[in-house]
Amino acid sequence: TVIAMTLAEQRLVARGLGTCWGGYLRAAALASPAIQAYLGIPEGCRVYEILLVGYPEGERYPNIPYRPAAEIRWLE
């Protein structure tokens, strides 16, 4: 499933679409029959992955924490 999702993600991004793996939504769907019903997942079926797809508005990532530049030392 992960390989298929990765390939789908790469192809969608190549076509200009934005993607996001829905890990929290997957966990919620596995835990809640109400969410499964809302998503239209038939009874007896299991959710393995969720991929959210849409048109990106821009390259904004407001939730990425600050990370100082790495100090790299090459050893010979």
C-alpha cells in the first residue's frame, strides 16, 4: 500500500497537485464506525491509507519549527 501511495503522490505532484498523507484521518477512520460511514467505506472493508489531494495555493509551511543550520565537519 505504501508503494502504491508513494507512486500516486509522485504522479499527482508532477501534474501540479498538492498531496498530504492523512495518517491521523486514517487512525480516526479505523477507530470510528461513524467516520467510516461518513467517508462511505463499506462495512467489512479496512482503511489502509488516506491521501488528501488538492490544488496548492503556494509554498507556505507555517507549522514547521525553526531549525538552526547544521554544523558539518568532514573527517578524513
